[in-house]
Amino acid sequence: MNRTGANLTHSSGLTAAEDIATKTLFVVVAIVNFAGNSMLIYVIAKHKRVHNTVNLLFLNLSIADIVTGVAVLPYLFVNGRSDILCGLKEGLPFFHAASMANFLTLVVLSLSRYLLINHATRPTWRVRKQAVKWFALASWLAGISIMMPNVVYSKYNETTQICEDLWLRGIASTATYITTLVISMVALLSMLFTYFATAYTLWFKASTQRLSRSNSVSNLHSSRKRVTVLLGMLIIAFLLCWIPFTVYFLLSAALHYFPDTVDGYAERTRVKRFTLLAAFLNTCMDPFFFAYGNSEIREEARKTFSKSKNNNTDRAAIELE
């Protein structure tokens, strides 16, 4: 794994400095991810007042972010010495499954807003709170079923002692790639269509009715705008963070840009590490968007923190007495 002029680590194909720097950034993002999303999960789970469709879907997003943070650890710290370990390390099945669940939850969020606002006269079409758990379950099952074959297609090469991604080598691998691409594109187009249709209705189509609205209707309209802005922030952040890795995936899986040599492995591994880091950044951004754009969550978090602080103060006073 050592090339002339490049001090590459045996396990990762990166230079020692790149390996340490990227692992450090991954760990920092994982800590921020866990802290922010854990607080959000605690607040939503504890306060039934905020158990509406939107917040419960946000809850699924936070769970997916935490799972993503845990699932990236094998990629960073496991040394593949068998096909299974290589599959967990290079295939990243649970990381990608959680990311797919995150993406599909955004799709359902966009669809639910579209049905609520663009088809308000058809209440039976709305995504009900009782149905959220089934949507969440479906998003996880879809992510797991699509990504688990990554474990099968990763092999340990005894000669070179590296993990190989056997993408698009055989009918089964090609079918998995095409299925993933089709589902992702259909979901992406559906999300973009429903989101922009909702935004158009809220900001342009309904503008001629503003003068005749009562205060209560106007407040409801403003609330729906805030939720739509929050959803837009989540969608934009997700897409921007995942574009680099998507480009890498297409280059590697579809175009075979990286040659099947030791040098090609090193180049592919380096690009994968940095693009995966960009995608991973998305997991620590969501809690800040929730806190900024969701007044209910922000208020309940403030109350929870204040109550916890007061309880600690009271316990300290008792101990002093």
C-alpha cells in the first residue's frame, strides 16, 4: 500500500495526516450529532403536547441521525480481515440505511405538507398522526433492504489485504444499483414537486386572499409558512451534504472511474472518506434547524432545561442545609 512519494496508511489508503484529521472530524460531528438529537428526542418524547404529525416525523429524522452516527464507527475503526468485516466497514449498510430513512422521511414530510395545504378540502388524504409510525417503519425497511447487499458485495482480498467494493459486477449487483437509483430519483422528484407546489400555494397562490383573512386564519397561514421554511432548510442541507458522495458513487459504481489497482483503491478511498464526511455533516445540522424553525420544540426545550437547572439548584441547597 506504500506508493513512491505518498505515505499511505495500510488500512485506509490515506496519508497519516488525512486519516487522523478526518477521523477527528467524524468524531466531533458524531458528538454534536448525539448531543443535539438526543435532546430533541427527549423533548418530543416527554411532552405529548408536541406529538403532532410534523414533530413525530422530526423524531424519526433524529433517530436516523443518531443511528447514522453510531453506524459510521466501523468504517473508521474496524480493520477488515474478512468478507463480513469488509462489508460492515466499506459497505456501511446501517449508515446508508439510516440515511435512506432520513431521506424518505423528508419525502413524507413534504408530501404531508402538500396534502394538507394543496388539498385542504380532502381531509381523508392527509397524513394522520396514527400513520406516522407506519411511514417511519416503511422508511427503515426500505433503507435496510436496499443497503444490506452492500455487505455481500464487499470482499477481502488476501493478496492485497484490502477491502474491495464489487459494485456492478454481476446481475445481482447491477440490479441493486438500478433499484437504488430508481427509488432515489422517484423519491427526490416527488419531494421537490410537492415542496415547491406547497411553497407556491403559500407564497403566491394565496396572496390574493390576504386582505379577507381573519386574524386566526392569518396566524395559521404564518405557522404553515414557518414549517415549510423549516422543511426547506432540512431539504437543502440534506441535498448539499449528499451531492459530493452521490457524485463519487456514480463515478465509482456506474462509470468505473477508479481503476482496480492498489493506486485506484487509494484514490477511491480518499475521495470516499471526504465525501462521506460531507454527507455526515448533515446529521449534526438538523437539531439546530429544528430549534430555529420550530417554536414548540424550542419552548419545550427551554422549559425542560430551566426545570432541570432549578432542580439541580434545589438539590444543592438541600445538601448545603
